[in-house]
Amino acid sequence: MPPRSNPTARQRRLGAELRKLREAAGLSTEQAAAVLATNRTVITSTEAGRHGISPERVRRLACNYECADPELVDALVRMAADRTRGWWEDFRGVLPPTFLDIAELEWFATALRMATMTHIPGPFQTEAFARALFDAAIPPLPADEFDARVAHRVRRHEALTRPDGPAYTALVHEAALRTEVGGRKVLREQLQHVLAMADHENVTVRAIPFSAGAIPGSGQALLYADGDVPSLDTVQLDRTNAAEFLHLDGQLRKYRLHLDRMQQMSLPPAETRDLIHDLIHQL
């Protein structure tokens, strides 16, 4: 397959997993290239996500790497076979790549858990709320990027509202529910939209009340995406200038524990709904 000038997050992850299997098998890139009767640059480009690979070649490599996890191999084969061009690709070259990576991660996840401390989760945000958030950027965003960020943010709900959308649990701190982003009217409409999203069978919203006290971590937004198999799970953290994506087993365990603890601290869905209704009436 030809090189890809703009590898997607899914292609990069496939390449990274193939590299891990090769290294675990103790094989060099030259030895892996011999398996496919190609040259080492094809292997290095494939492992970097810049060069496509067929499902048949994935199976051949996995066999020669002596991968003893058939479910992982099948998942990698599906990744290689998938040629989905998601809606987020319309923003490539306009928005930073991490924006596209987050949308792609949400789309292909089998389940999602998100915790936010200071803002409404991205897939729940209304256009007016998103505009108010991005309007607070310093320095101000260029007009075309501002509009693109808003449009991209609003479309992220499609991962949840499609017929086969993944199970999604949002743990939202009370501070985020009370912060008047865009003013009282914008927040009121935003909270009403959160309730509407919670009506979807696959969506669960749980508020973390102020009375819960200290929470794990530093308070940054946290997204945990389940892959087709546990070893393909991903954690995404918000950083100052970019999103960070984590895949190591220790990191995954750490943030699963964080989310488990925050979920224990949160209100049940029915009590969360009552809290949001109360907040709406106060606005």
C-alpha cells in the first residue's frame, strides 16, 4: 500500500502495536521486512503509521512475531481493513491534529468514560457554549479556525447519538455545571441539552458534587476509551497546548482507578438529573 501523507490516529496506533509485537519477538526491522519480502523502510514507515498495510500482511507479521493473543490479532486486522473516512477528516489541515485524533478516538471506541472538572464534556456542548469557550482563548483565534473549532466541537456528539454509539459515562463536577460560560441563558440551554443527551440509552451522566471533596489527579479533563481488546485502550488527557494520549498498561490502570474513584464519589443518574433541574430553575 502507498505511504499516507496524513496518517490518522488509528493508523499510528496500528503501527505502534505492530512495532511492540516485533520488539517483543526480538526481531529487527530487516528481519520483519524479510517476512514480507520488502525493505526495512516499509516496516519503519508502517510502524510510524505513514504506510498502509493489508489485513493479510498484518496476520503474516503477527504469526511470525508469534503473537499468542488471537483477539488482539483480529482487532489489528480490523484496524488494517477499516477505510472509514470520518467526518473529522473534513477539518484536516484546518485544525490541530489532536482535535481530529480525539474525534476519531471517540468514534471507534467500544465504550467511553469521561471526567471533567471545569467545563461541560465536549460531545455535550451546544454551539453557543462552544463559541463562548473558544472566545476566551488568549491570544484570540483566527476567525476561520474559531469557526472550525466550534463546528468540530458540535459534531462530536455524532459518536454518541448514532444507532451503534458506544456506552458513554460522563462524570461532571458541579463546578462545571454551575460556571456561567456565555452567560445565564447560554448555560441554561446547555444544561437542558445535557439532560437531552442523558435521555439516550447509551449515555449516563453523573455529577460530582462539591460535597465530594478532594478528587484524584490534578483536575484535568480525562477521557478513557475502550478499544476492541483491553490492550488497545487509550487515555486522553487535556494539556495546556495539546491533548496527550496514553497507552501503557500502568497508565491505563492508574486512570481506570481514578475514574472508578470519581464514579464512587458522584451522584446517581437520577439525583444528577434533579441537581441539573435545580440549577436550570436558578438561572
